[in-house]
Amino acid sequence: MTCKKCESRINTGTKCFQCGYDVSKGLPPVHSAAKTKNRRSPALFAVTGLFIILSVFMLLTNIGIVFRIPGLSSITLFFTFIMRISASIFYVSFMGIPWIITGIIGLAVAIFQIILCMGILGLNKQAFNIYAGLTAARAIIQVIGSLPILFMYPANILTNLMPFILTGLLLFVIYKTDGKYFGGGKISEPISVIRARQRREREAKENT
């Protein structure tokens, strides 16, 4: 379903998350323009909240690594054993670098990720782009660090990249639901919206 007011896609319910238009009633709600401009979707809060939680676990893990606290350094093993989520998403590793330096780098990355998440909640386009770039960079680092294993077992590349692929998909959810706040007209529209507009333009031309 497409919103009749701003032409955004409505996946669930009858209210548009972008402008607040209620399709079932046929009338837009009464509120100020400022509130409409800064309206955030539930997806933005849910996805960003998940990123913050993962960053906190990454923070705790690297605190355990730096200060040699086994209980904290192995906390992400819970995700590997119970949920089958690779623990590699919780820290950054480099070949040939002492573990203490790796832990410090991991601490910095975790803190930076939390700052970026707060920026995304504030609809900061630069924070969104940096987080996406950081995710891609960490995926590349993970592949480079796993090259000896991947040469022997190429099928393991999907296992190594799955956490980052899932992160990318969640970023895409934010991009599609709140994308206009992160780049205005540069954000691509859903195909259904584009086709609906083109159909109306053709009908208008035919009627004239």
C-alpha cells in the first residue's frame, strides 16, 4: 500500500510512518510541520537500539581483553554457542598485532559505534554513512584475517561475513523507512511508488 500524501510505502497498518497520514480515515492527522519533519519510524529505534546493545557487548568484551578478565573477554561466546552468531562482529582483529593493542582498538571502535548510533537517532546523515562504511571496513578486515582458513575452506566465507551482511540489511531497513532524513531527494524511492507516479502522469497526458 502507498501513502496518498507523501507516496511512501506502508508495509503494516494504515498509518504512514513518514508523514503520519492515516489511509483508513482518508485525512492527515493534525500536528505541527516541525513534528512531521522529524517523525522517526519504529524501525529506526528498534534497529539502532540493537546496534547499541551489540556495541555494549563489544565494549565489555574488549574491556575483558585489555584488563585480562576472562568472564568479560568471553562474554560474546554466548552468541556463538546459543544463537550461532559469529563473535567476530564484536571485535576487530589484525594479524600480527599484540592482543592488548587489538583490545584497545576494539574499545575505540565500540565507543565510536555508540556515538554513531546516537547520531543516527538524531537523523544525522554523516553518522549513518560512517556506520555503513565502518561495517564494510570491518567485513573486509574479517575476510583478510581469515584468509588462511578461507583458502582451505572457501565455504566458510559466508559464515565470516554473515554478521556484517545482517548489519547491512538492518541499515537498509533504516535507509528505506527514514531515508529521506539522511539525504532528501537522493534516497531512492520504492519501485511501486515510481510506477504509480508514472501511471498517473500517463493518464494525465491521455486525458489532455
